[in-house]
Amino acid sequence: MRYGLLDWIPVYLKEAKGFNINEAGVTFALYEWAAIPGTIIVGWLSDKVFHGRRAPMAIICMIGVMAAVFLYWKSENMSAINIAIASAGALIYGPVMLIGVAALDYVPKKAAGTAAGLTGLFGYVGGSVAASFIVGIIADKFSWNGAFLLILASCVLAIIFLIPTWNPTKEKS
């Protein structure tokens, strides 16, 4: 989802929404800039409100991402699109960070490097390849509607995969 939005924001806005390059650039920047406070707030909330449980906060964020993506897809208003993209950026980077933190929470100290490395590998390499390749193919074959349905389906899958970690047990090292 992260790269599916990130990689295709400028192209989609120009092709489907009629944005010029400067308008698309501003919207693209909003996605990244909103991630900074979003990630900090999501991390703090997972610690303070959910007492170190990462899945509840990540699931809340994914529900918010779904709403933001839907608004981004369906809106014709530039301000609404910018708000949707900023919201998606603020909400999507939190779960990305929480997955890494959760992996460190769940494994013994001696496996922390491996856990962090594996989540990074699958998250960045796998996510980047899927976004660049799969989203492009889906958009070409099924239009932007197909690409957005894929991104929304990915949000649902993320929620499903997070549910088993709702109440984790930590192995003592």
C-alpha cells in the first residue's frame, strides 16, 4: 500500500485527475511530510494507549488508510484529494514502523537484528517491487479502478494478518 500510493501519486493525478506537474508535486510532498508526525503519534499511541500492543494501533491506522484511499480515488476536489493523501501518508507509515517494532518486541534479544532485517527486506524490497510492477500491470489491464481495488484489498489483507498479533505473548530471553 505504501509504495502503491507513493509510486503512482504523480501519474494518477496527472492522468486521472487533471493535475498539472506542480499540483501533483505538492500532493506527493504532502504524503511524505505527513508521515513524520503520523509515525511519531502512532508510535506514542501504541505505547501509551495500547501499552506496547502494536496490532490495535496498526489496525486503526489501516482502517483510516482505507478511508483516505477511497476519498483520494473518488474525489474530484483538489483540497479533498490533498487531505486524503496527507491522511494516508500520516496513517500508512505508522504501521510500517510498528511492524518493525513489533518484530523486535516478539523475539529474544539475540534475534533482534534478524527480525529487523527480515521485516525490512519483505517490506521494502517486496513492497517496492509489488508497487512498481503489479500496480502498473493492474492499472493498465483494469484501469485505475482496478489499481485502487488492489490497494484497498491490500489494506484488508494487512488487517487480517495483524489480527493474530492483537494480544501477543513475548518470549523471555
